Amino acid sequence: PARFPRRRRLSITRANPSPPPSPPPPPLIQTPRGNMATDFASMLDEMMGPERNVDLDKVTGKTRNFKDANVDKLYIAGCSPYFLFRQQPKNEGYLREPEKWAKLICDDTLKPEYDALSQDEKDNLGYEWEMYNLLEDLVAKCDLRIKRAAEKLGDNSVKIADKINERKAGWQSRIDLKMRASEAAGEAGEVDKCQELVTAAAALRVAMEDDLAEFKRDQSRFEGTQKVCPISGAIIATEATNRHPDPLTGRLADAGDAPGDWPCPMGCGNVFGSKSTCYKC
């Protein structure tokens, strides 16, 4: 044992091999701004075909045609309010069966085939006639909305006038009471009391004029500050003369969109042309 010492076992620890580098992420597909759902559906149709969601035993291999039942014919004809008003519940209320039309396909690639038809063939299909009737119905509903909004503002002015007349009648009853009492005192020969009542009636008349003027200013502080948009029927601020409402949503445009808007020299942003000072400065 002394001549042959025991050899030590060397423990060798192997290092774990480093994992291979992960592949770079795929590049993002940049799509133009617009209806993201429609753009994504068009991209899938181009890669997988229009029958990508159809069961394999029902695949026909046919290409999509603008006459198919699941195609929005109004979109093919030129203007589909159902497509324009999607995701706008306030405007969808003017349409008939928006849930049904929301499922229809709006495909720009089908328009050239329809546009190539003669006018007689288009008339026989009736898409443009259907579109015309729907647009006329929407215009009539929009005109009714504008009329009702104008009547609402007009009723507010009538209510203010009625309140002023009611307040004036209360003052006038007090003045008439003083005048009748002065007449009774004059007939009884009480000259001093008669003169006192006449003076009190005159003071009430002056107080009435001042009170009615103040009451009218208080009630009319918002009078003339609102107007009706002649396009959408929305009630907007009168001072927003240079702000043009969006025809679909009725929302006012931002500063800088209309002629006359000016940039703040301090860098605060655009200011409406109807304002002489910056809203931040």
C-alpha cells in the first residue's frame, strides 16, 4: 500500500452547453389605417382563400362573386351606410337590421367586375336603386333630427319668455293692489294716504323693471350659445364657427383643421381662429 498509493478520482464537471440563439421575431405586417377587421380578413382570404372557414367536405373551390348572398351589394354599388356606420351604435339606429348587414362582406376586388357592366345590366340588378332608396330614407331621418333639435332650442327661448311674463304678472298684481288702495283713499278724502300709496306703486314699478332685467339676463345667459349643425343635427357651441362637424359622427374637428386657425408662438399647439388668445397661455 505504501508503494502503490491510491489514486484520487478527479471529478470532472461538464458545463451545460448554451442553448442555441432564438430566431428573430417575424416582422410586423404594416397595414394601412382603416377598418382593421376588414384588412385582416382580406389578408387571410389572400393567403388561405375565401373558403378558409368552410368545412372540408363543403369546399367548392369557387371564387367569390359580387352576386354572392354574403356580399354587401350596396358596397359594390358605391356606398353602403351599413359599412360606414359600423361600430357606431348611435348611427346604426337609423338603419334596418344592422346586425344582419354587419356579417356581409365588403370586398374592393369585386367592384371592377360590377363597374364593367353596362348601365342596363346594373339597372336590372337593382343594387343602385336599393342604395338610392336607403340613402333617401337616411336623409329624411337626418332632416327630422335637425328639425327636432331646432325646435328644442326654440322651445328653450319660449320657456324663458314665459318665465319672464309670469314674474312680471306677480309684480303687476302688487302694483295694482297699491293703485286700487290709493283710489279708495282718494275717494275717502285721505289725500296724504293716497299720495303715499301712489308713490309706493311707482317705487314698485321701478323695482319691477330692475328685477325683470336681472332675471332675463340670468335666464338667458346660455341663450345664443348653441346652434344646430345643418349636416348632422347635433347641437354644438355657437363659438365653434370654424369647426366643421364630421358628417358621420357629428364630432367637431380639432384646431388646425379649419382656415383661420393659428399656432401658438409659445408651442402650446393650434388655436381656433375664433379665439384671440391661446387657451393654455
